[in-house]
Amino acid sequence: MAGAARPPADLGTPTRIVLVRHGVTDFTAAGKLDGRGGPDPSLNADGRRQAHAAAIGVRALVGSSSAHIVTSSLKRAIETGSAIAEEIGVRTQIDADWDEQNFGDWDDKSVGFLAARHSQELLRFRADPHYSRPGGEAHVDLQVRVLAAFERATAAGGTVVVASHRKPIVTVLAHLLGIPYERIWRIATAPASLTSVEVWADGGMSVAFVNDTGHLS
């Protein structure tokens, strides 16, 4: 029965999308939100080491195959993607639709602060995909742009490595696995982790692995 899940041979080789969360910044270490439109910090020293380790992990995964490298437009993702591109020997492309969610007036605030001062609003944010902060972005709007970016990556074929952020990565996984919005927070996506999905010619999709951090050991 082990081979029963394999697609028919005539579907060919799937497009493989490797989703890489960026390495840590000072904001990540402090548990602060930092989305599209926020302060946009660079990787810190630990984050740069993580990006290098992620690059080696991607190289081991890709092997001798060619790959496209796509990053969000935020510095930490660009820096992570650039480390991967240097390791593989290709150039990066920026697609801003892979940016983190815009958290509006919650940017630069820690989750601990929000839980203590804005507990009801935080619960609503985690339960209502239409909820947005002043100046921010609702999950439903994030979902539209991220899934459009995912379709573009899939259309490229071959192996596509995307350096992005927690919310876009879990958005893709929720879409593929049919996970309702209020449960996406259960998906772990550590900094510099690798997640891989496969898309077949008939539109079939599968999640190969999630939140691989073995390269960071």
C-alpha cells in the first residue's frame, strides 16, 4: 500500500515549492509584530547565521537541480533569500505579495503587550479573518495576494524557493490542507525553517514536510 499515494506516472515531475521563513531579527527575538508597512528591520547576527544554515539546507534539498529564488520585499526575507541564492548560484526575484501581513497600529508591539492590554482585540484578530487593525490588513486580503503569488511560483515549474514570513507560509498550508482560519495558529513555522509542497500537472497538491529545522542543529 506504500505506493498507493503516488500519482500516475503520466503526470510527470511536480513543481516543488520550498517555503523558507526568514531568520531572526531583533523584533523576532523580542516577540514583536513587524509586518508590511512596519519598521522593516534587517537580520541580526543570529538571523544571518540562520540564513546561512538555511541556505545549506536548501542546497542539500535541491542538489544539482536548478531552482528559482523568490523573496518578499522586506529586508529580512531579501537577506535570507540572498544567502540561499549565493549558495545555489542564482539570482533572486522580489515578489511583494509574499510580504508579511500589515499589522497597522500593532506593528512594533509585542504579543505579550497585546495580550495584556488588548486581549479581546487579539482574540478577534485570531478568530476573524475579516478583522484588521487601523492602517492594517485583514487576513482575507493577505490571503488573496499570497495565493496569487503561490500560483505564480507554481507556474514557474521546477523548484521554486520562496523566502517569506510566518503568516504567508501558514496561509499557503491552510489553503492546501483546508485548515480553517482560527486553527492556522497551531502550525509551527520557526525562523529559518523549511517547508515543502508539491504541485502536480493535474492540479493535485501535497505537503511534503513542514517546519524542518534540522539544518539549524
